[in-house]
Amino acid sequence: MTHSPRLRALRGALWLNLALLVVVFLLGMTVNLYIVFPTNLKIDAMQLAAHTPSIQWHMIVASLVLLVGLGALVLSVVERHAWALGATLAGLALTLVAYGGGMMFLTNGYQESASMMMAIGFIGAFVSYALGAVAVNRQGATHEAALATAR
């Protein structure tokens, strides 16, 4: 393959974020199914999170999704790939929505609206990064075809 290193890095970042989003989803479902959140609001939610490994891992992987998404956004700007730029910008924004929903969930007493915010942000980010990956793969295939006909 004769893709530029930046295009390969962009493609890798998009696919990595999709994989990380699957992991964060599975960790979130584990938290949802197996962690009992106290109904007594006198118990500090962040303290609960600090002593619950599945919540900790969920937060760590969600932070990685943000970091990889930021890297993918920078790469799409440098690569000047319009579709990837739109997808990574939307993906990063929707990841922030999900991240904010998670923080609201922990700090405001486990509200269902915050859980819904996480779900909407997650599915939106997943679709955005998937569309970006398809667009980058398509550009790579078009580039390969152009090189083949030039030979």
C-alpha cells in the first residue's frame, strides 16, 4: 500500500476509537447490570466510583476515547480530509456529550436523563467514527486505483 503515513495513522486512530467504544460500551453495561447504586444521596458517588474497578475502567477507557478522538481530529486537519474532519469533529463532540452525561450521572444522583445522554453520545460517536473510517478507506481505495491505472 502506498498511503501516506498520516492517512494510515488517521485510519488507525478511527479504527482504534471504534474498538475503544466497544470496550467502553461493554464496561458500561457491566456497570449498569452489576453495580448497585445507593439511593441514599449522602453517599458520595465519586467515592463509590473510586472503589469500584468497573467504573474506574469505564472512565479510563472513556478518557482514552477522548484522547484518540482528539488525535484523529488533528490528523484529519493535517491530512485535509473533509469527510474525516467532519466525522472526527462530530465524534469528538458526541464523545464529550457522553462523557458529560457520565459525570452528571455520578455527581447528580444517578439520573436517568444523564444515562440517556451517555447512550446518545455513545451511539452518535460510534456512527461518526465509523463513517469517518469508511471515508478514509474509500480515499485509500481511490488512491490505489489511480496509481494502478497510471502504471
